[in-house]
Amino acid sequence: MSLGGKTLFITGASRGIGLAIALRAARDGARIAIAAKTDTPHPKLPGTIHSAAEQVRAAGGAALPLVVDVRDESSVHAAVERCVAEFGGIDICVNNASAITLAATEAIELRRYDLIQQINTRGTFLTTRACLPHLKRAANPHVLTLSPPLNLAAKWFAPHLAYSLSKYGMSLCMLGMAEEYRAAGIACNALWPRTTIATAAVEFALGGAAMLRRSRRPQIVADAAHAILTRPARECTGQFLIDDSVLYEAGVRDFAPYSVEPGGPLYADLFIDASMPAPPGVTLIYLPPP
């Protein structure tokens, strides 16, 4: 049940959920390729690939900060090859990099539409494909993508069709690749938070400070990812997993420490509704899609 000695290639790992997954793996002594765009400090967003690398090393892991644009084939392939040259291979690919725009069909600019499709769906496909030759040689290879379960209710498409297409595209990559690479023993799964997570995306794109207070910390997703990535790959593939359900199955019963402000209900994340029952004791606020 350890990621010690494993090499993880994580996109979007300079902050938020990606960084939390990296730090959880680092506590085991894992080697982390931090593949993200932020090389210098952003005026509004915390963290760079270099500050993330410092935190990974402080947590007990090895770190390789890499400037990567997941939309660009040469950028992704160069980063994968640098990771392999530095660490000797890749055991796990985590597709965390993502862009969000919750605009309606007539409101979204086409350049923004193209951006989210390229980062989300294309980036997941491209990054996974670049890692596959190395995953085939790994002892327990996993691909984990931060994308939602395939809930095809129209309410999740009508208000923000472009974004939903891009995120469901990520999930479809896992659905198809899980079957395509089943015989090779490469696990391909999707993981999604049941509640909103206290990240910049929630603060700036969803509900601001009020929603942050009724959210969970990124560590819950990181702990769930760790539980998935330590499973035997041949026994866990093609699944659409929810963070607290994964942890409940692993024996966790107290989720309060993950809350930004423990006590009271939490906001359900996008693509989560009452048809997906939460673990006992978890109370959710189900909002209509924005």
C-alpha cells in the first residue's frame, strides 16, 4: 500500500489537486514529474512548478519540475522523455490539468471553446498516449484522470455544453483505454470529487469565498487517488470513482477533517446529484447547474 519508488507523471501539479496528489505520493518516497505551465509566479494563482518541487522534496519525494503545455505534442513528448531519463521509467500517469469555462453556447468565444477542448480532452489523450510505452514496462501501471462519471442527464450539458463536452471527453478516454489496454495490465480510471474542492477553479469560476467555506480540501482527492493507485492494476480498471466512496471503502468514516470549515452541509460538485448517494453522515447542497 505504498507508492515508494514509483514514478508519477502528473499534469497540472503546480497547485491544487495535482499538487496534493504529488505531496501524498511524496510522503511514500515517490518520484514526481511536475508537468505544468507555471514557471514564474502568477499574479492571482499560488505556486509554480519550482515551488511545487520544493514541497515534494520536503515531503520526502524526488521532484522533476517540467514546463509543459499539454496541448502541444512536442512539449508533452519532450517532458515524458526527460522524466524517463531522470527516473528510469513511468509507473503512473495522472491527468489533472484542466481548464474551466461555464459559458452557454452563444456566450462562449470559439477561442475559449478550442482552449478547453485542447487542454481537457486532447491533453488527456495526448499525455496518456505519450506515457503508454513506458507504462507497458511498469510493474503496476495506472492512468488516473480527474474527470466525472458519465452521467448523461441533459441538465449537465445545457448550461455549459462546451465544458461538459471537454470533461466527458476525458472520461471517455478512460472508458476506451481501459478496454484497449486491459490485456496489457494498464489500469485506466477516472476520479471525481463528490463536493466542491477549495481550489482556484471553485473560487473564481463557481462560487467564490462562500462556496470555498462549504468545500473540502484537495487532500481528500489526493488520499482517494493514493488508495486507487496502490491497488493491483489488473483488478481496478474502467471505473468512474468518487473520492469519499473510495475512502469509505478503504475504511475511512470521519470526513470532517477534510472540510474547510467542519460542520454543516457541503456543496455537491458539478456532475454530482442525489442519484449518487454519499457515505453516511455526509450532507450535501445540490445546486442546479450554473
